Amino acid sequence: MISNIPTHEDFYKTGKELLVFSWDIVAKLLLNLDDAEYFGVDPEEVSEEYWSLASRQINTALAITQQGIEFLLKGRICEISPYLLISDTPSKWPSPYDYESIEFSKFRTLDAQDLIRVLDTFSDQKLDVSFVQKFNDLREKRNVIMHSLSTSLDVQFSEVIESLLYMHSTLFPSESWAKIRKEGLSNHPNSELGSSDFISNEICRELSIIIDLLTPAQAKKYFKIDKGRRAYFCPECHYEANHDVDFEFKLARLTSRDVSCSSLYCPVCDSVYEVSRNDCSEDKEVCPGNVISDTYSICLTCGH
Ligand SMILES: [Zn+2]
Ligand SMILES: [Zn+2]
């Protein structure tokens, strides 16, 4: 008999943790670059040394993304049967005669390049061709980034972000990445050191910068927002945010162009909030806003 058989939840949990870790690397670089810009550094003119160091980090992030996806694929296989993960012929398995039970971890498990084939063989539904292509591209991409002399930081950052968002949404179409990322921040050891007060600030700032890098189609696909539409504060994110520091991140959008539209979607919360369409109590010249949260008594245009 076999003991300590992993569950698909184990694999999904670890896989998503790795994706969050990878995202964290890229987000930190982007945030620091944004800070630098704020303090007067022109991002087009950062030193070659910065670029070479950043490339190494982006590569690490890509490697971690790839590993995360491998765990998620193993989880998928595990849902069919964990025993499918065992590779090698029975003659090479640990002997069943030496111990009462064999630890699952004693078995050699599938190599990364076989995961998709196994999954496509046993699953009801084959993986999307473009998913397989992207998965195989990841390793190649790492080489390209490592050896490219591109000075466009955005392109390189986008590689990690896009791959990660695309693969996560393909494997878990009903899950919101922003929510997972937010949970990742809440579960970060730093949250025990007091950073939990700033989670709303952090996630909103990070997503503002990242959504800026995405095309409108990507923003729609991964964060369900229309970048072309006017942005508002999310009442919940604004409420949760720490206002000892500036909070200026507007990510929520009304769900339709209708002038009487009273639902507002926030990609960070992945929730729709009821709003009323009344004029802001501020002077019209100060704030022409007319999207108000009655629950939090706040104008979602100026925050008043
Ligand atoms: Zn929100
Ligand atoms: Zn206002």
C-alpha cells in the first residue's frame, strides 16, 4: 500500500503560491521603477547594470512561473488519479516487500515534458493548443530575455505577466487572479509585521501599474474591465485602504455605458457594488462626479 498520497489541492496550492511568488518579483521591480520615476529617474535611461540585474530577476520569475504551472498540471492529473503521476516501470519502483507501506514521495514522478501528454491522454478535454505552445515557449523565452539587448523594460515584464495570467486563466477560468494575489499578500510573513494595514494600498497600486501595461483586450480578459471607460474608486478597496498615505488608485468601472448604470465592478475585489447616480456634494468645479457609494457615503470620483 502507498501512504501520503498527494491530493490535487496540495498541488494547486503550491502551484498558485509559486505563481504569486513569481508575480511578486515582477511587481516589486515595476513598483520600484515607478518610485524611481517619481523621484526623477527617467525609466528610458536606467543604467545597463540595472537592466542586466533586472533581466536576471525576470528570468527567475519565468522559471518560477514554469514550475508553478507544472504543479498545477500535476494537480490536474492528480484529479484523475494520483497514480498517473508515477513514472518508471514497476521493476524500478521501491520494493513493496521491504516496508508495510511505501511513501508516495519514494516514487519517481513524471518529468515536466510528459505532463501535457499524460493529461491529454486521460482527461476528457485536451488542453488548448495555444496553452501547450505557451507552456513550451516559457523555457525558450527565458533564453531570449537572458540574451536580448532590448532596452524596453515593458516588453520583458509583460512576458512574465502575460504568460502567468494566460496560463492561470486557462487552467482556472472562473478564478480571479487579483483575488489570489491579494490572498498572497495577506499570507505574506510581512503581514505579521504590520504590512496588513496596507494590503489594499499595495494591491491597488500594483494592479494599476500592471493593468497599464496590458492591452485593452488583456485587461478585459484577465481583469474584466474596459480600460477605455472612466475609472472610479472601489468603495470597499477605498474603505480598507490606509489613508495615512495617498490613495489615488481607481480601478473600478461601471458595468455599462448607460447614464443610469448603478453597478460598479472592482477587479481587485472581483465584486460588483451598488452605487447611486447623484451629484457629488463638492462644488461642481471641484468634482463633477456623479457616482456615489451610499454604503460608505463617499464620492467614488474624488473620494470625498
Ligand atoms: Zn475593490
Ligand atoms: Zn466627488
